[in-house]
Amino acid sequence: METVGKTLVSLVKKEHPDNGHPRIIFDDERVEFWKGEIGTYSIYDKEFKAMKSHATSLLSTSVAVYDIYDGIRLLNICRKVLDVVQYCGLTYLLTGEEKYAERAAKELDAAASFPDWNPYHFLDIGEMSCAFGLGYDWLYDYLSDARKAKYREKIIAYAFNPAMEDFTNKAGRKRSYKWYQDNPGDNWKLVCNGGLGIAALAICDEVSTDICEKVLYYGFKCNHKFIRDAYLKLDGSYVESLGYWEFATEYLGMYSTALTTACGTNLDLTDWEGLEKTGYFPIMLSSNRNYSFNFGDASVSYTVTPPLLFLGHEFGKSDIGYFRYNVIKNENYSIYDMFWLYPEDNYDKVKISNDYGSLKATNATFRTGWNKSDMFCGIHFGKVDVPHGHSDTGTFIIEYNNVRFFDDLGSDDYNLPNYSKCYRHITEGHNTLTMNPKLTLAVGGQKTTGECYISQYKSSDKESFAVCDMTNTYFCTSVKRGMKLLKETKTVIIQDELKCSASTDTYWYGHTKAKIDIAADGKSAKLTLNGTVLNAYILGADGVFTVTEAKSSEWAPKISGQAENTGYSRLTVNLKGGTEYTLSIAFVPEGQPVPTGITALADWN
């Protein structure tokens, strides 16, 4: 590991002698393949035409200007530069039309004239470095010597020098987040090291190799470890949830592919069981509409994205690549598809299970099938204190007939004061339990040290379930939650079993945009959304349904500027005055029979 920087620079010079370009993701062989597909009416030709169309639309746009728009970030500006460079640069590389090269170069000229690339918020440098690395490589034959020299100078001054401050933990530097020192850290590691690495691979044979060797060494070492921390070995789950999975894995894909094309190898960077499995994480944790189970800071997102092509190719898994390939045949498009579409990959659909989860895993999802009329549900456990995590252990979603009946609200504004105590972060802003809110909401409602994993799991054609003992997440004697899907009737059961040493005030919440009509006895509720009906039934004596507003309670911290959660309300059950409760709620599609009786979680089998 100590010599990895020297090794990579040496390999670049060996694989691409005489300052040979292109070599970052698109090398000569890949460029010639894509050129051969233009005009063939293939899926590759379709992708190319879509890319060129967007590049053409960028020709008349203005270049980026330096703007720390929220007092912290230059990020949106960096992403504008990256967008122009990617689309116009690759269009030039594949067509030779110089108007596209000049538009990309003007964008780089503008960014090179900035006073800096905002090292305070280092993620900005990560993305800007990627733009300059790709631009330098893809535009190499067009750029003048003066432009090349300027870009090399700025990469070193604006990216590599502040990166070395972070790598060596230089005292006195000002950063919003010391991303390199954070352990295990978050997506910044893959983005920053990936962008810096791409820039280093682009210029390492034309500058003093010492700085490039160091950037590549520190970056590779960091990413190698982070991959093994963030993509869990058991099932490939990514610790930051699905939205950040895409961001992180996209940069990992670019970095790994750049190493392979520039050096002929990625030095086993991706040789990790959790990474081999992670392609199933976004597929299985998404509904039949391919919309995500968005626990933590993630928003609801479309999850069949280009990194699936990277992972499918990297590990020879056609079922992973199929999901993205099938989408781009008909509708969705991204330039990143062009990075990872390979003619040798066989995108045949392979049968995938309806269920996802296992003992000791953090997440489980179940479905009755993959059609629009099917039932999909998911539940989340794991650690509370993870990057971009919330106090949301036990939260669930339910989607039926392509209608999301129970949602997670996702993130709020990261700039909010005391963000970790805002409504969307604490338990009462999720579809989980809030216990003794007067005492616990001040600290989020769950222990930050808490962690719990699936302790019972079953997958079958008849019924599937996951159960977790969440006791060490709550301030209580015993807290257990299970989710079961009865597949014949498309019925979901959420069951909680609680034991406390003293009388406990407990709230069960389910966030929904549905119209809620509660029966006179409070034991059932009719949820109607987009013309679809899902009925809820309390299977037992404990509790009645009410409806509450999706906003902070009187016991929650008072934080101004929070999102309004417009359109949402909460199906609510309040249990109070006792020390032991069993709350079993069945969600039953209209016309299906209602389950009778309650089976203890320990007897689910």
C-alpha cells in the first residue's frame, strides 16, 4: 500500500507513453468502439445522440462564475463546470467537432480564473478536480500548451495542495468537515479521492510526479478502506442509505474505471464481497416503480441508475446490469451510461427474489411480485449514529398498487441550527415508535449509541417477515418490532411488543398523504390515495387510531425554518398508562379478509 502512488504513476507512463491521451474512462479502444456505433440505430447510437443534443444546448450558455451561494458551498458551480465538461468534452472526443471542445475549454478557463475552488467545503474541490481531470484528458489534442499549463497549475494549487493539508491533518486549516480524518466517514471520501485521483491520472506524466504519487497514495488507501467499511459484507447494504449510495457509487465507478483505463488495473480496489452484492441494495430496497425506501437523509429517488451498469460489468452480474439496461432502452438517460455500457455484457434478465433480508442484516423488503398491482413493504434497522442517519430505527414504508401509502420524509435543510434535533431527524418524524417523548425527544427519541439487527427472518411464497429486538435503541426494558407480509392477501402486519419498568407514554406514527377515515370505535381506518384504498386494523385491545399533524410536538426541540411537510398527516396510536403493550396493526387492501388474533413475535415461524 505504501508504494501504490509510485506504482500507479509508473503504470500510467507504461500504458500511455509519450503523454498519451485519452486514458480516463475513455481510452483509444473505447473511443473507437463508440465512434463505430454512431448512426447504427443501436442503443449506443441513442445514447450518443442524447448526449450530443444536451451538449449542443450548452453551447449558448454562459460560463460559471464564482459564487459561495449559501455562505458555505461552491458545489452547484462545480457541478455546472463538470456537466459542461462531461457533455461537451465527450462529444468532442467522439466527433472531433471543435465547437464542443472550445465550449468545454471556456468553462475550464472560467473555473481556472476563480480565486480558489473552496477548500473550506472540500467536496467542491472533489467535483471540480473531476471536471479538470476529464477535461484535460478528453480535450488534450485540442488544448493549446498554454491552456494545458494553466490547468495543471490550477489542479496543483487549488486541489492537490489543499488536499495534502487534509491528508496530513495540517493544523489551523479551515474546513466545514474534516472528511479525511473522519472514521469511517461518508461519501465525501469516494467523491473527493475519486475526483483528485482522476485529475492526478490525467497530469501525472507532465508534472513533478511526487505530488501526484502522494495524492494517488492517500486517495487509494482511503478509498480501499472506506469501501470495506461502507458496503456491508453481509448483503451489500450501504450505510448512508440509497440516495448517497448512488452519489458515492457513481464516483467509485468513475475512479475505478479511470484506474483501469489509465493504469491497466485498479489494484484490486473493488475486490470486496460487500461491493459485489451492493447492486442488489438499490434494486431490492425500491418499490415496483423503482422508487427508493428513503430512510436517513435520503429523499425518494429513482434508483435504477448508471452505477448498476458499472457493478454489473465489474462483477459479471447480468441481473444487476439488466435493470438499468432495460430502463435506458425505453426512457431514462444519463451520460454515465456511456461510461459503463459494454457490448460484451449480456443483459439478460435473471429471476430475482421477491424478498430481501437476512439474519443480522439492517434492512428487509418484501413484495408479492414485481407488477404494478403488487404489494411492496420495507423496514429499516441498524445503527442510529451513522453518516446521514436519523433516529429512525424501526421505520417502515408500504406501497401498494403503485401508491406509496406510508412514506419517510427524508432530509431537511442541512444548514438548520441543531439539525439532528429537527422533526425529520427525530423519532416522531418517522414511522417508528416515540416513547416517553417528554423525556426522550430532547435527544432525538432513540439512543445515539443504539444499534440492532434482524433477529428473526423468513422468506417464502406464503409469508415473509423480519423481526428485530430494538431494546438497546430505546430507553425501555424491552422493545421488539416485526413486519410480516401475507402474500396471498397482500396484507402487511406491523407488530410491536413493549415492556417497561414504569408507566410509559408511547406513540406509534405512520406518515401518509392518504385521506384517513377512522371508524367510530377507533379500531380501524380507511386510507384512500390516488383512488386506491388500504385499510388499517388494530388486532387487539391496545390502542385506538387518531390522526395528528406531521409537525413537531410540544416536547420536541424548537427549531425555526423546518420544512412544512405539506400534504402529510400521521396515522397515530397513543399507548399510555401501562408498562406492557402489544400493538399489532394489519394493512389490508380493499376486499381482502382481515387477519384474526395475534401471534407473539417469538412464535412467528
